[in-house]
Amino acid sequence: IEDPWPHIREEYQIGKKVTGTILGITDRGLEIEIEAGIEGIIPKSALTEDDAGQIKQKFERGQQVAAILHSIDERERRIAFGLVDESGGAKTPPTDTETTES
């Protein structure tokens, strides 16, 4: 598999809506994969209070989720997402730390 990171910004821009697969559920949030080699996190701060409080009951590994790209850190190879609600918008706005781009 070719390393997707050198061209990450060509394919993924801040605000782009994507579908991801939950790889893990941690105390920090939901770890998701949007394509082979590209993983990121939906931090708890980007979840609704209800979703964050019941994260292990509301989500499971392998589940598909609609997400919106909040930030890309190419040096650290990290991406932060937010969940997309039923209307197609972000469930919660990104926090200041999630919107900083490198």
C-alpha cells in the first residue's frame, strides 16, 4: 500500500465529510479509519454530552460513522474529526485545539 500521507491535503480538506470505521473506543474518544493507512480520532470533546457519557454503549468497533474533518497534523500524522448529525452538519463545533492546522 502506498503511503497516503504525502498527499493527504490533496484528498482531504478541513470540513470534508467522510465515512469512517470505528477501530477502537478509548477514554479519549473514537479511533476511526477513513481509508487504508489513514486513521484519526473523534475526541470526546467533539461528541455530544450524551454520546460522550455513554460512548461504549452508543458505539462499537466496526461501526460505520459519518464524520467531518476538523484538523490535520501532517508531522504527527494525526487527524481530528467530529461526528456528523442527521442533518449533515457537525454535532458539535470543533474546539480551538482541534482547528489548529500545521
